[in-house]
Amino acid sequence: MEISVELTLTPLQSNFEEHIIRFIKKLRTSEFTVLENPLSTQVYGEYDKVMPFLTEEIKNAFGEMDHVLVYMKLVKSNRSDYEPNF
């Protein structure tokens, strides 16, 4: 099953930029389609591959910071080619 995941990593500390950049770079090196915008990063791919990857990368990010939030939205379908038609 294909999924779309929207992620926002929010470190609750003053040196937040380096952590966000490191997290996004790890996502970019994956086998998945990764799209970015100023507010979030989207990852698209097969559920059984995406979720273990994200679990590991989120765990790694949590290990690097004392206080951090991750907002995640999941959609059951690959929406990487979505274009508004209005």
C-alpha cells in the first residue's frame, strides 16, 4: 500500500536549524520520493518500507535533542503527483 507522510520536526531549543537540516538531509538520502516546502517535508512510498525508515530516523533525531516535537500526517495513497485543479 502506498502512503504519503507529511512531517514537521520542531526542536524546542535555540540551535534548532542544524537539527532540522540534518533530519531533512537524512530523508533526502532515502529511496523514497521526498518533497519539501518551507513548513514541512513530505515522504512518499510503500507503507512497509516508509514507516520503519521514519521510525528509525525520528528515533535518531530524538536522541540528538532534549526537547523536540514531530508532527506527522499520513494519507493512504501516494499523492506526490498532486496538482490543484482550481
